[in-house]
Amino acid sequence: MAASKAVAAGVAAYAVGINAAAAGLFYHDKQQALQHKWRVPERTLQATALAGGWIGGMWAMQKFRHKTQKQRFNSCCVCITELIAFAIHILLPLV
């Protein structure tokens, strides 16, 4: 029982960390865009979403109004979100 609590705490810590990192990357990219400086590659933003930071990424897109007009990028983010939601739906009953 203690082991399962430790695993749950580890998963929760990872989820908080990766979502904070995703939101931070989106914020940093927005600031760089405003200053016409080097940008965070879209693949990096998408990779953080795929690694579990999709909630932070989607929140940051709306909060900072960043990449909301790029249809191709948005479509990719929505697909990643749906893929993760489907995986959770399939895997959660197995736990």
C-alpha cells in the first residue's frame, strides 16, 4: 500500500512538473516572438505535450494567446490531447 502511494505521488509530481515546463516553454516562446528573437522549435513544444504536458500547453496557448492562429500546430496539439485521453481511457481500468 505504501508503495502504491509512493508511485501515485511520483506520477503526480511528474504531471505537475511536465505541465509547468510546457506552460513555461510556451510563455518563453511568446516572449521571444514579441522580441523577434530565437524561438522554441514547434517540435519541442509538441514533445512536451506528448510527454504529458498537454494540459499546461493548452492552458498556456489560451492564456498567452500564443500559436492559436496556427491551424497546423493546433491540429497537432488536439491530436496529441486526444491520443493521451484515449490512452488514459484504455489504461486506467487496468490499474
